[in-house]
Amino acid sequence: MTVEEINSINPHFKKLVCLNQKQTAEILGISSGSLENWRREGVGPTYKKIENGKRGRILYPKSAIVDWLNQTVKTV
């Protein structure tokens, strides 16, 4: 997968450098809750937390999603 392929999934994604949890889950074909569980278990793409506490936002750089997907496909 490439960043261009991610951008083609949803035209709105083209304007973004990072995707939120819901958008990333859509790309990965899983639920948002599953992605949250993966994050707690240390599985899945690298993310960045913006601000601390419960109100902090979780963002996934598109490049990290691509890297993780490509690495995962190679090991499967």
C-alpha cells in the first residue's frame, strides 16, 4: 500500500497528513475499538498523542500506516 492508495480511499484524506482513529480503522478494515485495543497492546501503526489526558487526540501519520501495512503483509 502507498500513501496515494490511502488518499484514493476517501478524497478528504488527500488533504490530511495524519488520520484520526476512526479514519485509520477504516483503512485497516477494523473497528475503532479494535484499533484502540491494539494501541493498548502495542500493536498496530505508530501514532502520536496530541495533548495529555483523556481529551488527548490520537493521530496516525499516513506514512506510519503505510509502513505498518507493508511490514505486516511481508510477515504474513
